[in-house]
Amino acid sequence: MASVAKSSKNCTVNPLKTSQPLGGASAFMGLDGCLPMLHAAQGCTAFALVLLVRHYREAIPFQTTAMNEVTTILGGKDNLEEAILNIAKRAQPKVIGICSNGLIEARGEDIRGDLKLIRQRHPELDGIALIYAKTPDYKGGFQDGWAAAVTAMVDELVEPDFARHLHQINILAGCHLTPADLEEIRDTVEAFGLEPIILPDIAGSLDGHVADNWVQTTMGGTKLDDIRRMGCSVATLALGLQMEPAARVIETRCDVPVEVFPRLTGLLAWDNFVAALARLSGKSVPASIRRRRSQLLDAMLDGHFYFGQKKIAIAAEPDLLLGLTGFLTDMGAIIAAAVTTTDSAALPLVPSQGVRIGDLDDLEQAATDCELLICHSHGARIAERLGLPFFRAGFPLFDRLGAAHKLSIGYRGTRDLIFEIGNLFIAADSHHHSAKGGKDAPVASH
Amino acid sequence: MSQHKHQDLFDEPACAKNRDKDDKARKKGCGGKSLTPGNAAGGCAFDGAKIVLQPITDAAHLVHGPIACEGNSWDSRHALSSGPQLYRTGFTTDIGEMDVIYGGEKRLFRAIKEIISRFSPPAVFVYQTCVTAMIGDDIEMVCKVASERFGLPVIPVNAPGFAGKKNLGTKLAGEALLKYVIGTEEPEFTTPTDINLLGEYNVSGDLWAVTPLFQRLGIRLVTSITGDARYHQVTKAHRARVNMMVCSQALINVARKMEERWGIPYFEGSFYGVEATGTSLRTIAKMLVERGAEADLIGRTEALIAEEEARVATALVPILPALKGKKVLLYTGGVKSWSMISALHYAGMIVIGSSTRKATKEDKVRAEALMGEEGETIDNLPQRDMYRKLKNREADIMLSGGRTQFVALKAVTPWLDSNQERHNAYAGYDGTITLLREIHKALTNPVFAQVCTPAPWEM
């Protein structure tokens, strides 16, 4: 539907996008016993770390090969080797997730070859998985890095196996899903008696639990052995179009059929997902899920008054953009401005006239006569300048509590979104009415 | 590449820490050991340069590099402005693959042009980054051409991340100010009480906790370098009578070279705590009088200090009993390793440990003397050990930066932010009151007792 345009400016003003390596490292945060690392100068990790800490409000394990001018000239292999050995000794990880950056990739370094050599020279690393994702920061954005890392994980670990475990299914989770979303997905899948392997599972590692001890790697997340046996599943459900390439790797290797779910927010979108689970499990939909569906129907009826014909400006990464705009137009709203970070198969599906690959300045210019702004936390100042109600979505969310626990998929998540966004419209409408009618004007009631 | 220039920067005769080193150690530069791959933390030179320059609030700050450098970091520090907001707008060339192949200079030039025609800033700072440095983009040349073409200062800041740590970046930013900004314009008038603050960035409004004191004493702040600064104030900083380096040796190169070039004496001081604030005000008064200010400034300063100290004492009466005897782990570093201690001792608290990362030998000696038998200086405390200390309840509260916040919280220990992401000003007399009230608030919050209570089925 939407035509895709790219900004022609030479200067990005107020970036929407965060970098590919940050997205890659974030995906590695969803593996158990992992220490993610950027093969880059130390500042790349420091900036990304600060953003992750502010978003999740958690201690985040994250390292760097600390490249400098001299090692950039001589090549990064020695730094990579030293970093891996130091991490192995100090943090005893089960896996080290290595993301490159622009400095390394522009030099054209052969990281796969380096890793092979390092393995040969250090048999003590045999018990540790080393996974490399190619994520130059002069290309793509967070979502591309996430997708590249997940593809690298399955490519490195999934074992060729054609045995089938009838209850086991693979869930590949895109970066638009929060820990709360993944909990909802797990609960729903398990309600059908299926055993999901969720990759990456940030609900296990970044859901904000208080543990009894301190480790220097991730605590919780997808176990490596579970990834290795993904080839035995009856299906791979790719959540978000970004996850399709990784799903195809498993399909090619182990003949596991793929089903792609471009979005999970909205009644019909989640209906599709629930129907797939019923089909895969051979079971009927449990009463509790039917009840929630009914609650959503009621919320849609109650809420539609406030959404109808509302003009919305939104900036988000492609899969999140598709999910939210799909839901909003489901409710009768109009997407008047849509800005995103990077090219994707999701963009033509966005229900708006056009989608611009651009920055928050593009959003600000296009949002002037809109009635709601949706963006990550950096959009707050734009909403303030334009005097628009603001709904936070995406990464980073650093100026509010509970980023990890924002649920916006499934029947429950969609229901709560209707309430949350609908209440913003109600507040703005009543403010508008009282401004028009003087301070004692009655609040409009429907 | 630029190694030679950087070595000069670290051979800083005015730096006490540098003087203590032998030749070999000095050559290695400052900021501690060189970076260990796989065991490093902290920002890069670009980060440091941005920290120093970005608080110039009416300038545009353009980052020439891939999206990571600006996209992952923009508008994240709480250096506040009383007016212009342009410094909070994130500008970057966001270079792509084609720029890497063909060079990014043209894109950079056009970006500068777009900024100037749309935002009309008094100046544009252009920051070099690793990738654009490696592919050989000559930002000095682009800035020179742009300056001539557009008729306003376009200032290259050549501190790519891979050049070194944050500390090097702050010094390189200082060099950029010395080369392109300070001394390029003359003030309309000067007064005998003109001063600059160096290394005060108005984080969370720290500067504003101090400026009212200057106003009451008739001391004129020409500019802070660079908290809440305007470009055309920084250009005139060279006519001040005294420079105060606030809480840091980071801009010592600027202080020393301003003394060499324009004869401005400087001292290092702090506004953290009642005692340090008094000492700093006295020193400013004394140095200004030595340089020709009216002699009564000294007496007026004493009177103000006495009045303010009495006010602080009264304000703290209600909370002092709850603070007395409470144990603090201080994990900050630099001058704060001791200046914070005196603020805490003021409330009768016990400091069991103070990190002396990034501190000079003098800082360390002062910290040790202040803590006495009660505490020890710590160089670097691995997070695992920090967690164990807190879990064993060796401290009642930890003061540190955001990076270690969750070590304390996961060990269910009260915590207070003492670094740049905090939301309160802790400088000056009002800042001291705020600091101790915040500590009181953290220590007396009832959640800690609840979180420590086991679930009924686990009893």
C-alpha cells in the first residue's frame, strides 16, 4: 500500500535510528550465559550500554575489543583474541556474541577466519560458543542488527536433524517484542500444550528479576542446547518479517516449515496466531483465551469512538511500525505521517500513503496537524513543541518506568493499548472542550 | 596518525598526577592503564570531547560518522540551558556505505550548509569519528572551507573514539577551544571581578546552585567552560581575571595555556560540600583582590560564608539524627573522592570506602586523611566484589554513577546517583542540603525492609 521514500537530506536532524551493532548485541542479551561484545572502539559499547541500562533499568553485561588507532591499522585479530580469552577467564560465559561495527567491516576483516584460528590455538575455549554477527553501523539500523544476530545464532548452532518432536515449536522473536510480549506468547503457546523454544528470549534475561547472586553474563534467556535442537520442531513461527531469514535457515537445514506473522497487535492478527497454535497442537482454543478475545471485542466497541478518523504521526522501526499502524487503522484512525529507520519488506504493508526512511525532524515537519504522536522517548520533546498527546513505543524508552513490561500484543495487549491510547484522546478532547468553553465547561461524556 | 600530538597533551607540566610519573609512564598518557580488550569500560575520546563542548547551548554540534556515534548517544546528558536549546538537537551526517567507499567530505560540507541555512547558529562544531578518520576525511579542511564560504566559525574537533579514552577527548576539546574559540573576540567591557569556571558543565543545574553566590558578592562570571555557555561568551573568556578549575584536571591544558597566553592565574577547587564551597569562594576572593579587585571582597566573602553555613546547619537539623553513624560506600573518583567525603562527614556519616579512580595523588592523600581508620581508598572495585560488599551490609548506602546503580539495587541497598545522569544539583550550599536530604530519603524509604522480607511460604 504505502510508497517508500528516503530522506534526501545530507544532515540527519534528531536521529530516530540507533545502530546495527546495538541491535545485534541486544539480541545476544536474550541468550543464557552470554556476554555480548562489540568488535570496535570502546566508546561504541559505552554509548550502547548506557542506552540499554536506561531502557531496561538493569545491569547489562556488555564488552568491547577496545580497538584503537594502531590496532585499526594493524588489524583487529589480536584484540579479538585477547578479548575472548579475557572474557572466558573472568566471566565464564557459555557464549560470546560478537558484533562488528563500521570500523572493522570497512577494513574488510575476516572475522570468521580469525575465530577459526583463535579456536585452533586455544582448545580451552572448546566449551564456549563464539557467534559472530556482521553489523556495520554505516548500514541499516537496530532491527537489521537484531535480525543479523538471530540468523547468526541459528546458523552457528542449529544441528541438522530430521527427527520430529510433535509438541516442540520454534518461536523467533523480532526486536519489536518486549519481555512482557514474550511472556504472553509463551503463556499462550503453552496453553495449547506446545513446548516453545523462544529465540532470543529476553523475557528470561531482561524481565527485571532480583536474583540471589551476581554473575557477569546474562542470567536466563534461551539455552544453547535448546537452539541446537530447533531442527526437531514441527514448525518455526517467525514473529516479525525481520525474523524470516533466520527461519529460512532452519527450514533449509532441517526442513522445519515456516510461518511468518508480520504483526501480533490487533484482533485479526492475534486470531491468526491463535488459530495456528490450535492447528499445530490439534487442540481447541482454551476457554481463558476465548474469554480474553471477548474482552478485546468489548474494548474495541467501547474505544472506537475515540479513534475514528484521528490523524496519527508515528516513527518506529519497520516491524513495530507495521504492528502499531495496523492496529490503529483497525480502530478507524488514519496514519497521516509514518517515519522509519531502515528499508524492510514490512514498509509497503504499512497502511498509510507513504513511509519515509528518515529522522525525527521529518516526523516533526509532517506531524503538525496530527492529533497523536507515537515514537520512542526522543519524541517527547517534539510532542511538547507541537502540543500533541504523546504515546511512547519502541527503543529506547528512558524517561518512563517499566519498558520491559509494556505489553502490546495479543488480546490483552491490544485491549490495554486501546485503553491507554484512547485515554490520551479523551484527555486531549476534554482539555480542548474546556479550553473552548471556559474553565467551568462540562467535560464531554459519551 | 595523531599520536604525536596526543603525547604532547599528556606531557602536562601543571598536572600533579603527571609530575609524579617517571618518563616511561608519562609517555603512556593519563587516565590509568591502557585499555584491556574484553575488560574495558567507559567512554571514548569522542564522548569526552562532546561532554566538554556540547554545553555551548546556542551552537550546532554536528557528528561526522555512522549512526552509532550520535544516534546511540544524543541528548542523553543533563547539562542544562537557561535559554537556547539548539545544543540538544542531534545533528549527524549518518554516513552510509557509499560515503565509506567514496569519502564523506562532500556530505559533511552539505550538512554544514543545511544546518547554517536552517538554524543560523553562531558557530558549528564538527566532530570527527573513527570510521571517517580511517577513510581519511579531512574535517579540518572541510571546516576551513565552510568557515570561509559561510562566514561563521566552523570548528573541527578531531577526537575520534579510537584515539583514546574520554579523558583524552576532553583535552582535545580543550585544544579546539584554545585554537579556534577563546580569544577570538574582545568583550565590550571588563570588571576587576571577572572569572571563568573551567570544567563545570551545569549538570542538573549545578552551576545555578553557585551563580547566586557570585552575584551576591559582585563577582561576574564571564563564562563557564562550558556549562550553560553561549558561543560569543566563550570567545571572550581570555579577559577574565581568575580561572577556577572545577572538580577536575580534565581541562588543565586550557587553564595552563590561558595563564601562559593571557596571564590568567588558576586554581583547582570544588563546590561539593560546605567546606569545599567555602574554600573555593575564599580562594576566588583572594586571587581577585591580588589582581586588583576591591579589598573588601574578602570580608564580604567571609560574611556570606558564615551566613550560608548557619543556614545549612539549620536546614539540616531535622534529618541529621537519621544520618548520623550511617555507613557510605563512595564510588565516584577524581576530586569527588574527597570533596564528597567532607560533605558526608558534615552529617556525621561514616565513609567506609572511596574510589580514587581518575584521582591525583593529592586527591588520594586527602581522601585517606579524611576517612582515617574508618575507610579505605579503592582503585577499582569489580562489580562482583561490590555486590558482595553491599549484600554483606558493609554499607548502608552507595553513592555512584548510573552504571553501578543496579549492582546496589540488586543487592537491595539504598543508592544515590552522584554522577552526570542525576536529576538534582549537589553543588554549593543549597546543593549540600539537597544531597543530604536525598540520602535521607533513600535511607528511610520503607521498600528496602519489605523487599528483604522472605515470602511467607519461604519462612
